[in-house]
Amino acid sequence: QVQLVESGGGLVQAGGSLRLSCAASGRTFSSYARGWFRQAPGKEREFVAAISWSGGMTSYGASGKGRFTISRDNAKNTVYLQMNSLKPEDTAVYYCADSTTGVGLLSTRKYDYWGQGTQVTVSS
């Protein structure tokens, strides 16, 4: 199983920025895209962004659009999530995940491998 490891989370003030990284530490197999999701306490896991490995095409959830940017480094098998203009509502555990099929990327149910998550806390 592919091991995905998120990093870069932390505590920031509203309006600040964070850059999250997601690196694969195990064998990568048939990953067509990598996405970011987040989950706040008591809420469902929410799609944040995704990027395809081949063409670098991106998709964004409504919450982060215009503030978040997803990017990739294919050689390093690493995906980044640059988060700007952070709001307290962005507070959540952020997870990265790999899709082996590249379909249904907005759904948590369509991803095959998940990282352990990294906590992002945005204070007022």
C-alpha cells in the first residue's frame, strides 16, 4: 500500500498562509491524481483540491477557490497545497489522497490511499 505523508500544518492567524505537502513514502502504483480533503470536528470530509499527474489539471472545491492553489512535482511524487487568506473556517485536519482511477475526484469514496492528516488551525 502506498504511504502518503502530509506535512506543513500548524497554527496561523486569520489572513495568514500555509503550504502543505503530501509525499509518497512507499511504493507508488497507478496513481492518476492526488487530492486534498479536510475534515473539521463533527463534519464530513470535504473536497479541497485535486491535481492530475499527467496534465496537471486542477479542480477546487468552492471553499478554497481563489485562495488555495494545488501544485505537483512529479519527480518527487509530491503535491502541495498553498493556502492563502486563511479563515477560521479552514480549521480542520487536512488529508491527501491518491486516486488510482482518476474518476470521481470530488468524492472521498473514490480515493484509494490516504495520508494520516495534518492539523491546520486558523485563529481569529
